Amino acid sequence: MLHGVLLITLFSCAAFYIGDMSFVKSLSFSPMIVGIILGMLYANSLRNNLPDTWVPGIQFCSKRILRIGIIFYGFRLTFQNVVEVGIPAICIDAVIVTVTILGGILIGRLLKMDRGITLLTSVGSGICGAAAILGTESAIRVKPYKTAVAVSTVVIFGTISMFLYPILYRNGVFDLTPKEMGIYAGSTIHEVAHVVGAGNAMGKDVSDSAIIVKMIRVMMLVPVLLIISYSVMRAALKNGDKEGRGKISMPWFAILFLVVIGFNSFDLLPASVVDFINTFDTFLLTMAMTALGAETSIDKFKKAGFKPFLLAAILFAWLMVGGYCLAKFAVPLFA
């Protein structure tokens, strides 16, 4: 196992180095995204030339380290963030998350897509991109390549959003106040890194509220994971899957994620310690993403087909149009 873990650690160090390059930063690609790209390059080149005894270490990174990373992700959030933006942002976030996930599942059924990829893509689009997909993957336990396919879709459309939103806002296409634009961007752009990039391009007034609204969306991952786990458990019991029943459990890492948010809300740790924890957590999540990429070959992408990207495109259109209408007309109602 150690060899596989050391290999993923090496790739993750490379991802951090590449992610610190100015060109990569300009794209707001986090080390996690760079990590999954490196992992996929490895999967399609050197993977077949390395011993099979390294595989358990890679799988350990994609499962155990992933869950530890999700728990520590809570140090990026506080419950004070929720109070700061108020009722409008919370309500819009709730509508966006609910409609995106349920709508994505319905569209996936109409397209006759794989259920795992459908759910991962819908949750990733609705909540917080790669981090949400990783959390959901741990709850439903699908094959790694399905996770990589879902991550790819949210990375593509999240990147498009990051460049498109500032252009449309600065040219007056988005007729919103800075606060409304912040709520709109935070509630509809996929990745946290993409929200930061888009927010900075639109100014501090937009950026501050956008990031907080985005963090509230991240918090919604906890109830979503609990509902997903409960649904999976009920389905297994209904189908008389006794073996599956024994394997299904509530996502304890999601509960601990919420506990960490609560602890962080008391502001007991120095800022320097929290910054270190967040950097370490990013490294853990990068290891998990790299390991998932290492399990993903081009053949598996071909197997998934075009439908996951079609689903992601439809959800992207809903987020842009539906999110804009909510920000334009719903926010003033709560003012």
C-alpha cells in the first residue's frame, strides 16, 4: 500500500507546483483539478507498467484520505457566514440546489444515463463542483471513472462560467446590483475556485458576497448526503439486498464536516493555524482527486459517452437563466 500512497503523494506535490504557476492561476484551476489531470495522464500512459501491488495504495487515497479531506474542509466555513448574507441568499441557494439535483436526476432518466454519473453530475453542478462529487462518491460508492467523468463536466462548465459571468456583467447584460450579482454568482457557479476567480474579476463588492453565498451552498452538502444515503439504504432494503444492507452506512464524514464548521465558528484557533489546516486539506483532497484520475482511462470516458456532458450543459443553462431570474426578482422581495 505504501508504494501507491507515495506515488499519489508525489503527483500531488507536482499538482501543487503546477497550480502555483501564473498561467494556471489565471484559469483559477485549483491543485485538485490539476491533480485529476495528472492522474488521468498517468492512467493512460504508465499505469500498465507498474506493479499491481501499488493499486491498494491508490484506492486508499481515493477512499480514506478523501473522507478526511472532506471533514477538514469545514475549517473554511463558519455559521457566521450564513448570518452575514441573510435570508435571500439562503433561500436562493436552497432553490438552486434542490432544483438542480432533482432536475438533473429527472433529465438523466429521460436520457437513460447511468444513475451514478447522473447523481454525481447533478450534485456537482448544484453544490460545489469537485468537492461535492467526492463527498457523494463516498456515500454511494461508484466506480472511480464515473467520478472522473462527473468532475470533468463541472470543471468544463465551471471554467466557462468563470470567464462568461464577468464579461456579461461588465457589459451590462446582467442588470444586477453588486449584491445581487454576488448572490447570483455564488449560487450558480460550480467550483469555489471559479467563484473566487469570477468574483475578483467583478470587484470586491461582488466578490465578498459571492464567496459567502458559495460557502452556504457547500454547507448544504451535509443534508444532501444524508438524504442520498437514506435513499440508498431504503432502495437496498426494498430490493432485499441483504449484502448491500450491511455495506451501506450513514456518511459519518459529513456529520464530522458539520461539527468542524461549528468548532470553527467559535474562532478558537489562530488564523495562521486555520490557514495551515486549509492548505493541508487542499493537499489531501488533491491526493484524492489524483487517485481518482489514476483509475480513469480514455476507454472509460468512451464508455460513459456524450450524455454526461449533455446533462451538464442543460444544468449549466438552468443555472445561468434560473439563477439570474431568482437574483433579479427574488432578492428584492426579501430586502
